[in-house]
Amino acid sequence: MLFGRIHLAGAIVFAVIAISLAVSQTQAAAPPNQDDAIQKDFGSRVAKYLSLRKKQAGSSPKPTESSAKLAESRRGMAAKTHAARPYAKQGDIFTPEISAYFRRQLAACLAGPNGAKIRASLRHAEPTPGFTPRVNEGYPQGEPLQSTPPTLLLNLPKLPKELQYRIIGRDFVLYDTAPNVIVDLIPGAIPAS
């Protein structure tokens, strides 16, 4: 009887070791993290857009003290950006997979320990009454741009300096600052409180 228990214990130890080795080999052969692939796809789409915009509409306007010259430069860049992307639509950059990733990140931040502070910050932001963001359109002149809380930004892919994340109502927007163009958006991405 004692010999049988020792034999059974040895068999269990051997089984645990064999399973551990099999799991470690499976993990080593597993494909890369799906979120990493989504972030890479997003970065590639952002870079492609920015390359097109710079090629067709140029880079950010040169600093000037004349607000009229700056506004004219932005309008020219916006027109060229629109012309370079005449068929731009929601989802060109925020594909369904990328949108789902961003929705998960945003929801996790808002449900986390800083969620109440983030929501309070969003409630105190300047409203844009009656404005519905549209891809390849401009942000209304003279309207304040709501900044994205830093605690949200820490959980999102970093953007090139020319682009920013913005929140308009419950919509999550990718905004190009130089031509004042909404590059893409995720409607209703900010969960209702």
C-alpha cells in the first residue's frame, strides 16, 4: 500500500513537470500579443495619413505674429488635405479592431481608480454645442478644443506631435492640428456615466 502511494506521488510529480514543460514550449511558440499587433496597425495607419498630408498639404505653418496669415495658411492646408483624401470616412484609421482596442482602453481608464477624476475633468471641459464631428472636416473656428485628460493619454498609443486625441461629447477624435482637420473618430467611445 505504501509503495503504491509513493508510486502515485512520483507519477503526479512527473505529470506536473511534463505539463509545465509543455506549457512553456507552447507559450514560447504563441503568436505576439494581439494588442501589440493592433497598436502597430494603428501606428502604420497614422504614419501613412501623416505622410500623405505632408506630401500634399505641407507641414505645420511657420510661426507668425499675424493671426490672419496663420488662419490663411491653415485654410490652405485644410483644402489640400481634403483634396488628398476626398473619400476619407470613419474607420479609415480607427478600423473595427482598432476601435475596439481604444474602447477597451478608455473604458478601463474610466472604471479605474482615476475614473471619477477623469469624468469630472470631462464634465468641466468647454462644450461644443450643436457640433457633430465628421471625418475630413474642420473643427469650428473660435470653439475651444477640449483637452484629453493626461491619465487617459498614458493608456493610449503615443501620437506624432502633429496629431492629438480629442474628446467631443462622447466621441473620441483623432485631430490634425496644423490644418485643423478631424482625421478619424470613434463615435460614442466614451462610456456613459
